[in-house]
Amino acid sequence: MNADAPDTSGKRDAHAHSPGFLKLISDASANVKTMSIEDYVARTAAGEPFVLVDTREEHEWDAGHLPGAIHLSKGIIERDVEKAVPDPAAPIVAYCGGGYRSVLVCENLQRMGYTNCVSLDGGWRGWNHRGLPTTKPGEGLPES
């Protein structure tokens, strides 16, 4: 299993996940790289460019998201990613609520030929737990 893979023990958050889902995540994690929130913050502060993709559902996005993110939910990303991110070598950081759905997204993007996609370990909940800035549609920077 990927040493950078998210914790699939179910202990990381209060969400109860089924054994079948956790196995799916564990299997996908073997093929997907992750990035810690601290690493993402440091690398973006140093000027490293990433395409930050929020893979959560629309109601989750509307309630708040990471600054600079684009919204391509897990349900539509495979259909729309080539328009939003036409370069398959673009550095993509995908996130969801806790890091599970984004692992599945990255695995599918790799199957589509995207070569530089990582899952943000901890996702939205980890970001908020650290007190990092968030935004909502219509606030701050123009939406993508």
C-alpha cells in the first residue's frame, strides 16, 4: 500500500464507512499519491502552481471551499475534466471531505491519462481543523 495513502482504518473522522468502501479506497490508494495539507500550503506559498479541484457535491461546495479551487464533483469530473484541465500533465490536487472520494477521483483521472494528480490528505475537514482560510461562491476571488 502507498505510504502516503489516507488512513482507511475509519478512525480519522467521525464518518462511519462501510467495509466495502474502505476496501475500495485501500485498493485505489495503492495507485494514488497523496499530499499533506501542510505540504500543499508550503508549496503554494513558494509559488508552485496547482490546479486545485474540489470533488465534493454541489451543496458541499456552496457551503464553503478552499480558495482558488474549481468545482468538479466526483459525479461529473470524468465527463468535464478535459474541458476544465486540458493538459494531462497539469499538476492537479484533488480534495473532498476527508480524502477518500478524491483518491477515487485521482485513480480515474490516471486511467484517463492524467499523470500528475494527487489527493489532498484530510480534505475539507482537515483544512478546517487547521483553521485555514475558506471561501464561498461569490466571496473574495472570482470563481473559476
